[in-house]
Amino acid sequence: MYPALNPGMIGVSLPFDECARLAAAAGFRGISVDIGAASEDPKAVRCVLEGNKLSPAAWGLPVDFRQDEATYRGGLPRLPDLAKAAKQIGATRCSTWIIPSSDTLTFEENFELHKTRLRECAEILAEHGCRLGLEFVGPKTLRQGKAHEFIHTQEGMLELCGAIGTGNVGLLFDSFHWYTSHGATDDIRRLSDALVVDVHINDATEGRAPDEQIDNERRLPGESGVIDLARFLQGLKAIGYTGPVTPEPFLPKLHEMPAEDAIRTTAEALLSVWGNAGV
């Protein structure tokens, strides 16, 4: 596994080549690619990656499967070309998140909808050698007041992955959602590299229990010490995870910094936790 940067997650919007240069200088070994922009010239993107000795991290599924059928169908035709470009770049990991509740669909209806739509997406990705990671979203605060709960645990998401049944679907595994879903280290060790497509890492807000955490209020890795990130990373190492580990702190102060400072601060936080974990 390797430390990776998603510039957008920390408010950085520089051109890709500049982001790659700053990421490499800060100590990252991977970087996310905007697959829409990258598809216009995959060879140039690959050249930037190789020139900075960076591996591609995951790209976001560009199909809106959460809305009405027309919106979903409208976004599907472009996926084959984007997946083809991603394979040319070497960015074979694609990921997305699953909303953990609904006011209109029962659990069973929601499960069937996700199974059907994401199977179509996964089949297209598989044709181009790409995998799909699905993120379970853990905070109880996102499910409160909703008519119907939906998948919000590792076990539940693995069930959906199995039901999709294409063989290239696994988890987008996030430390914050692992913590807020009351996950344990043993849960990680029951996984395998084949079942983990992508990883996000962040810390939780101090002074709040897992069920009190708010999804878009997080900390840099190791900043609060609420989540045992050493055990999180050690668990991933134990299962032989080979993909990117990307900070997603939702931290306003990073967005207010100059880009180079935001990237360096994020790298220092991640690499400190990385070193403490001995991975």
C-alpha cells in the first residue's frame, strides 16, 4: 500500500502536473486522477505520473446512480471510454460511496436498486480491467430521522458486493466509517487485498463518541488520536493490501492554506501515522 493524495479533498485545485510535483516533493507515492480531464490525453497523464514516480490512486465513479432512472441512464454511456482511458493510465481502481438511508425506499428496494445499477457499472469497468470500491458510511447521525436505514457496515457492504457478483467489486474502506460503525481490528483482518479496492484515512473529532460523530467534521490522520490508526494500517498490511491510502479530513483550515502548505501538512500527518504504525 502507498500514501496517496487527492488534491480536491484538501481544497487544492492546481493543474495536475503541479499537484503531482508538490505531492511527490511532500512524500506521497500516489495521486488521484480526474478521469474526465485525464481521458483527453491519457499518455500525457501517465508521463506526469512516471516523471514524478507516482502511482495513480482511485478515481470516482462518474455515473450518478443515486438519482432517477433517466439521470442514471444518461451518465452510463460515457463510462466505457473513461474506463478505457483509466486503464491506459494504469488507474484501475474506481470507487464511490453509498448513502446509508432513504426516505423513500425500503432496505430491500434500495438493495435491489444498488445491486442492479452498480452491476451494470461494474461489468463495464471489468471489460477494461478496472475494479469498483463501495464505501459504507458509518455515522449514526446520518441515519437519524430517516424513514429507512440502509447499509452502513463492513458486513452489509460485503453482502452487496457479493450480490453484484461481477468479481471486481470490493470496499472503499474508510477509517472514519470503520470507527463510527464500531468496527474492530479483527474485522479488517477478515478481509483480503481482493476485497479492498481503495482506502481513505482520517481521524475523528475529539470529545465525541462514535455515535455522535458528524460525517463532514473530521481531522487529519493522527491529529486527535481518537481513531487507532496504527492498528488500522497494521490491519491493512496484514491482509496484504496493495492500493492507495488517501487522507480525507474535511478540514476547513487546509482549504485556507496555500496549496503547497496544505499538501505538505497533509503529507506530514499521514506519514507520521504511517511511521508510528511501522508499515
